[in-house]
Amino acid sequence: MHQSPHVVVVVFLGLVLAGCGKPSSTGLVAAVAPPTPVVVAAAASATLAEQVTAIGTVQAWDEVALSPRDSGPVTAVHLVAGMRVAAGAILVELDHASQDAALAEAAAAVAQADLDVRRLAPLVERGVAEAGVLDQARTALAAAVARQALSQARRNDRILRAPFDGRVGLTAVATGAWLGAGQAVTTIQAEGPMRVVFAVPEAQAAAIAVGQAVRVVVTGRIIAGAVSAVDTRIDQGTRQLGVFARIPAGSLPAGTAVRVEVVLSERLSVVVPEEALELRGTTAQVWTVAETATGAVARPVKVVPGQRQQGRIEISSGLSAGTPVVIRGLQFLRPNTAVSATTVLPAGGR
């Protein structure tokens, strides 16, 4: 008796189905894809600032170039580069021998004129001398005093003094050299708060005001300061507004080029590393990692990005601080892809 072909097929299928999920005679099982390795970082809370950025130059609050008012040979140099001096300290002397002589002569004339006045005054009181003679003597005394003051001023013009307390700069002047009137000898900088001079574009000028916080950035350092003065007009050539910012004394050498950040406002926001953000057409998303009963899986979350700052990007909405987001391995992900996550430091808050 022949069996029906249909019975044979059914028996064969049953045997195949019965063997599914069971080890083969060689001990092998069906292959399962391993979790996709990814690197994640936790979204962080950070203080972000709306700011205006510019390039500026550090200056001493008071700094002047020093030069003599008169010309002549140098007879003495009393300054050393970098030394601290008090206001009025003598820095350089020009030959003033003739001025000393003229001053001595003027002083003698004053003494003689004063003596004449003191001698004539009692005589006029007793009626022995006329009052007009005493008036002439007093006039002569006043003229002698004026000539003495002029002689003193001319002598002072031969001596270069510090106009205020500060530190002097380099000088190439030596004893015996000839200095001309107005020839630069050295510079002097007042010790105290420094200022940073910079300019902002006309479009941002209205946002700048005295007292606003300033961050001065140079070679990895951040120095806090504040806007101390704002120009009253826009420069017609550059279309920029001049600004001064005040920073602490000794922060940086005068002449240093710096980046200036004027802080307009600050807010607390959620930030993630820039590499966590995926842009797809007009939408943006990040991949988060969620724990499920079967393990960690990646899930896309639509977000609204905001300001970029120092390798981070603000997430205005769609994400909470502390949420792990994928920063490496995004290209291999699909919704609910099983992942094996390695965690790195948070996105960086301040």
C-alpha cells in the first residue's frame, strides 16, 4: 500500500519545526547579533551667556612717554628699566650749570629788593621818604621775584621728573648723550588697575553699557573685568564703537592682545557635546540610551538646538540634564538598536 505524498511532507515539516531552537548534533545554536558599541555622555546643566566678542589690547590705566622740555647734554641718569618711582623723582638731568647761575643771580636780586622795601618802609612812616619811592621798591621786588621764578622754571626744564607714581620702561639714554627738546627718553606706567581697549560693530553698539561683565581670554586664562567707559560716537571709518574695560592690576603686561567677551545676559541651560547632535533636514535629534528588560537600547529624541559654545551645544527643549546621549557610533543606530554603552565625562557644566 503506498503512502500519500502529503503525509510525507507533513512529517518532514514537523521534524524541522521540532528541531528549531535546539542544539544541533554538533552543539551549535543560531547566531544572534551582538549589541552595537557606542560612547555616551550625560547631558549637563551649564550657564550660557549671550555675549559680544571682540579683539582688544591691554593698556596701563595711565601711561605716558617722558621727554625733556629743553635740549642739552645729559649729566646724570637716575633710572633703571622696571624700577618703581614716586611722583617727582628725578629720572634724567641735563646740564644746568648756566641755569643754576641765573637762578642764584635772581635770588640775590630778590634779596636786595626785599631789603630795599624793608629799609624804606619805616622811613615813609616817619615822613622822611616819599610813599612813591616805597611803591617803586615794592614793584622792583615783585619783578625780582618773577625773574627768580622764571629762572627756576628754566632750570626745571633741564630735569626730567616722574609725573606720578609708577614703573619706568626701557631707556637708551646715557650720560654724555645729547637730548633734544621733546625727544623720548622712556615711558612710565601707573601701577593699579589695567584697561583693555577694544571696539564692537555698530550693529551691537546699543547692547554695550558701563558696568557689564567682561571676560578677557588669553592663552587659556580667563580674567574677569567690567566695562568702564563707552565712546559717545561710532567711528565713521570703521563703523565701530570704542570701549574700555577695567581688569585687576598686574593681570597682563601692557600691549597684550586678548579676546574680550562682553556678557549681555546669562541663563542656565542643558548642553550636550556637539557630536551628539544629528541634523536631518529641518529637524534635529539626539540618540538617548534607555534600559529595557532585555538590555540597553538606543532611541532617537527630537530636540531644539540653541547656542554653540566651546564644543558644546545648547538644547533649548526636548532633553533633560542627566540624560545619557550617544556621541560616537551614531551612524550604526536605528530605533531600539541594542547597544553596549561606554560612558565618558558629562557634557561640561559651569
